Amino acid sequence: MSVAKLLDQIAEQHNLRIKTYSPLSGGDINEVFLLTSEEDGKLVVKLNDTHKFPGMFEAEKLGLEQLRQPGVIDIPKVIAVGSLGNTAYLLLEYKKSRPKAPDFAERFGQQLAALHKTTSKEFGFPEDNYIGSLPQYNQASKSAADFYIGQRLEPQLSMAKDRGYSLHLTGDFFRNISEIIPKEPPALIHGDLWNGNYLVNEKGLPCLIDPATAYAPREMDLAMMKLFGGFPEEIFSAYNARFPLVPGLGERVPLWQLYYLLVHLNLFGKSYLASVNNIIKKYS
């Protein structure tokens, strides 16, 4: 089915009258289009293969809705989720953009801190979801260490071993990291907060997109923000002023980054193996 026909059918299902559509950047997993509707203005639709990524958009919908619920940081509204044949779609609010406000970094840090103050009785999430194109597991856990080891590290380590990568794990590694992970309550986190997963909205403030949401250790978001750069130090200062961190975050950042580097190892190959093994060695 052509893209034009597919978009026409999606529009028909949701009573939209599409005037134009144009492609947007969507990464390796999804095709993304900007739709112009006569009644509803501009919307965004994401498309992917239902067989390759079952339940991905349903999980993304749940994540976006959970992130919107506290009302502390801008998140696109979900219009609809569904499928037509072998194609899944997610229909979203379009966010107009303008240059960053003068206090963008300070507001970003404050808003992220407010988001992370949203908590839950247990670590985890109502459903498993995705990190990139890989499954991400969210079984309920009582402690930050149990969640991070059992639901984040172990699945990725197992996948890496299955793919033939040599990992230098020792018997002390999990015990050591259990002792240094702060015993904080769960925080509602974005889960994949690199600098490609936020927009600047029409107020010049941050809008988070493409989440891998969970109630998880809050330092995971901050460590991901530091992994590939692109976030000014003012964000972290404003965050810490609003929601002070347990002392010693600098020593723990590589531990949290290990998860994201394992994901990159499993997605993109052995160029990430040395970084993974260096972090494992650091805590062994």
C-alpha cells in the first residue's frame, strides 16, 4: 500500500481531512510524517511494521500519557494509536517551535526535577516497552538495585552474550553496584533522554518525545543526558537546586551509562564493547 493511501485511510478512521503531508526525520525504526488537516491544523503520525515491533506504539502511548499526567513538563498529546494491515501508527499532537527561551536551561532542569518527584510504590511500569528497537522489561521491583540489575542490565548482558560479545563480568560486580546505588524511591523518568529526544516548543521550553518510560532510578535520565553531550551544565545545576541529588553522582554516572552502552552494543555493534567492559571493570 502506498504511503498516500495509508495516510488517507488513517485520516478516514479518525475523521480527519488531510490537505498535505510531508516526511519528518524518524530514525531507523519509524517513518514519520507531518500532516496538515483542515480542521485540526498540523498533526504528526509515526508508522512502523506491526510484526517487527509488536505493541511499540501502544507502549509509547502509555509512556507519553504517564509523562503528561503530572503536568510539569511539555509532552505531546496522543491523538490515536492503531494499525492497518501490517502497519502500526501513532497519531500525535504537532508541537510548534521557536528558539530557546533565555531561561531554557534553568527551566529544563526545574521541570525535569519536578517530573522525577512523581513516584510509585514500586520500581517498574504497568507494561514492558522498548528502548530504541530493543525490548525493555519493567517487572515490579522493590529496590532500585533489584530493578536496575534485573530489569535493565541482565537482559542486555544476556543479549550481548548471545550475540557473541566477550564481557569481563566478575562475581563481585553485581554486589558492588548494589552497594552504591542510592536507596531512593522510584521516579517517573523519560528513560532515553539523549539530545535527540526533546524539542523546543513554541514557548521556547523543552518538550520530551520518544520515551522509554518507567518508574526507575532518577539518575538514569541524568546519566543518559551526559553520555553523548548536548545539555548545558546549567540544566544539572537547576535540577540539583530543585531536587538535590545524593552526593557522589559523578562516581555513579558510568554505572547508569552502562545500560545505554549495552543497548548501543546490541543495536550497533562492537565499537561499544570496550566502553562496556571498561565500566564493568570499574565496578568489579
